[in-house]
Amino acid sequence: MAERVIPLVDQRLSALRAAVPATAIAADGLLADTRGRELRDLRISVTDRCNFRCSYCMPKEVFDKDYRYLPHASLLSFEEITRLARQFLAHGVRKIRLTGGEPLLRKNIEILIAQLADLRTVDGTPPELTLTTNGSLLARKARALKDAGLKRVTVSLDGLDDAVFRRMNDVDFPVAEVLEGLAAAREAGLGPIKVNMVVKRGTNEDQVVPMARHFRSSGIVLRFIEYMDVGATNGWRMDEVMPSAEVRARIAAHFPLVQLDPSAPGETAERWGYADGEGEVGFISSVTQAFCGDCNRARLSTEGKLYLCLFAANGYDLRELLRGGADDAQLASAIGHIWQGRSDRYSELRGTQGADTGPAGRRVEMSYIGG
Ligand code: SAM
Ligand code: SF4
Ligand code: SF4
């Protein structure tokens, strides 16, 4: 059993100041960072709580009954989230993903979805509004989410075998209920649906082929995610990572695959199709194959900090600006200024000295900024 690393520093306590620059930065959709990367994708974490305890994300030993979640007053309100999202859209964001923690645990999430669905991109189109969930509450909520304006969902599912799945979520949650949630999402029209599976060697690798078999021909795109060294609590070890190439080889031994073209720039998943035309699978290889070159994703934490990279040690405190009375132009300028200074490329540097994101324990948790 691997020894767990307990976080020494609570990274939520520190923040970088989000300053309004002296010269205003126009929100004209043309923003780019120091490496020429545009801002296209905004991930908003709406809660730091979760009803699962996936060992790779919120291990029980750390996220126990004594763990202090953010108090309600720290969370951005729906109005604050919507106001910030409007500025991000003005800077070129096309896609908004709600995440967490478990986003469906945030009370009245449908109200936030309705507010975000009313916003527009610089092209005048509605944002592509999506949500990543563990699926546990989806059977109950899919219809209301769709009615509120959600376009589609991504469901995380790490296996089909009930015993393996219960072990992965570590709260004894049955796989059948997630499958019911998937069915409800499909029925409500929340598609195209994606399913994300984190593959951890020695834990759920035997689920790779059954998952591929189950979802091929279903119209649902299954994506395999390499177990990542996010946060400081999951006791990550390289030997528990199953490289995408190996996952792909396992599937191809049963169902031959052909590589497909990427669907959009900044797309995180490499797409492969079943040679017999029965759908496609994706591989998100953030450990073995860096994709920072066109990373166009910004992350807004539950309490309003802007993170420029999944592996960043700190975020910029937008809530302070919001609650300090900044107007929309000032908020947009501050966001523009922060993005223009962005140089993050952790995955490309992983394992080198440049990859240091701070002292051990300073890296932000996935459950805090979302995936
Ligand atoms: N609770 C929701 C869920 O599980 O879908 C949303 C938040 S969760 C942090 C978002 C995604 O991050 C999930 O697909 C999860 O599997 C993934 N994730 C969490 N920790 C990870 C890790 N260490 N490596 C790779 N993916 C991880
Ligand atoms: Fe919860 Fe999602 Fe993290 Fe699992 S991956 S513990 S479901 S936030
Ligand atoms: Fe983007 Fe950071 Fe991931 Fe690179 S490591 S792809 S910059 S989030």
C-alpha cells in the first residue's frame, strides 16, 4: 500500500492579487497569452464538496469528517459567477464547463445554468454549456438540467464491475445507479455524452476492455484519462499510471482502431475510431504526451480564483475585485492582463526543474478547481 502524502499547506489560503492594469485591455475576443494561446474554454468549479472519495482525487484519509470545506460565504454566488463568465466570454471563451467537487451537489444549480445559458459569445452564439459529473445524481436531475439550458454532460465512470467501481468511489456507490443516470441523460437529450475513465494500474485496468465493449456502438464517446499527479494528497506514483498507448493496445487487441483527426484546436483527447465504424474512443494523455502547446483553458475556483493551469500553485483572486466594487470593464481588463501574462506549461516540463509549482503540498487539489 502506497504511503499517503498529507498536505502540509492549505493552498486555498494563498492567492495572487488580481490587479486592474493602468491601461485598459479591451475585451474583443482576441486575447492571447505569452505563448500565443487564445482563451477559449472556461471551467467553473461550483463546489469543493463531493459524495465520492475517489482515491486519486479526494482520498478518504484526507477528506474525512474533520476536513474543512469552504464556508458558504466564500463561494461565489450565481450572480458573481455569471458576471465573471460574461467577461470571459467577451475575451473569446466559447465553452463553459461546470465542475467541482460534484457540481450536482450545489443547491439550485439549474438557476446558474439558466443564467449562463442566456450569455453570448463574441460571435453572438450561446456558449457551449456542459457539465462534468460523477453521475450519482443524474437520474434525478437530467431533465431539469436540460430544461435549464445545459447542452451536454460528461460522466466519470471508472469501471463496470460493481465491486471495482465501489472500490474506486470508496463510498460503496453502486455502478447501476450511474448507468441509470447515463440513461436519463440520454433520454433528456444531454448529448453527445462523453464518459471519462481514469485508468489506474493495479486498480481498474481490467475494466478497460469491458468498458470499450459496453460503450462502442452506444453513441457515447468513452475517453481514457491517464492518472495524473494533480494535487498533493493522492500519493501519485508513476508506476500506477497506465500510458494511453498501453490502454489503446489492449483495446485494439479486441477491436481494431484507426486514428481520427482532432475535432478542434486545444482538444485534450486524441481520437481513435473503431475500424468497423462502431463509434470512437478518446485518450487524454496528460502524463505521457504533453498538450500544453494549444492549451486554451482557464479555471475558476469555487471561491473565485482564476487558475491558469491545472498544476498551478496559486490562483488570482477575482472575488476580491468583484466584492471590492470593480465594474465590468475593470474586471475584463484584470482578466485580460492575467491571461496576457500566462506562460504555464506544466505537462511539458513535468519531471524537469521548471515543473516545480511550489514547495511540496502547495499544488492545488483537483476537487477544488475541477478537472
Ligand atoms: N465530480 C465530478 C466528476 O468526477 O466527474 C467532477 C469533478 S472531477 C475533479 C473531474 C474529472 O477529474 C473526473 O473525470 C475525474 O475522474 C478526473 N480526475 C480527478 N483526479 C484525477 C487524477 N488524479 N488524474 C486524472 N483524472 C482525475
Ligand atoms: Fe468526487 Fe469527481 Fe473527485 Fe471522484 S473525481 S472524488 S467524483 S470530485
Ligand atoms: Fe494546460 Fe497546464 Fe495542462 Fe499544460 S499542464 S495542458 S498548461 S492545464
